[in-house]
Amino acid sequence: MSKSFRPEPGYMVRKGASWYDHRVLLTIEGDGRIDIFRRPYGGKPGGHIGVHRYTQLDPQNPPRGLRKANSPDNNEAGAVVRRG
């Protein structure tokens, strides 16, 4: 079974050779591993935050730099929709 997350704005995630930012849904399979990086000022990845393996990731309690895939402020494009 896979686990899905979205990177928080200001962070990037590397899974294998691919990079993900807050606009992309990230899916991790049973033997997967991700690296989370801080992304200062929308540029290239900065400081390395940590390494997380599939077994360590809890979709209901994501680590710093990730948010739940189905957070109320997510739509299909990964953008934040604000009303008011």
C-alpha cells in the first residue's frame, strides 16, 4: 500500500532521482525512501532536514516539511485556495 503526501511550501523532497515541491503529490511505496530539504526563497534546495523511509512515515502525522495529501487547503493542482 502506498502513502501520499504533499511537500510544504518552502520545502522540497527528493525521491530517487526525482524532486518534488508543494505543487506535486508525492507517493511512497513499501521500500521507498525520501529526503526532505529546506528550499529558501523558492530557489534550489538548501539545508537537508532528514531522511524518512516508508515504514517511518505516518500519513496522519507527517514529519516537518510534509503535509497530508488530503489537507483541506489542497486541491488537485496543489494550490492553496483562500476565500474571504
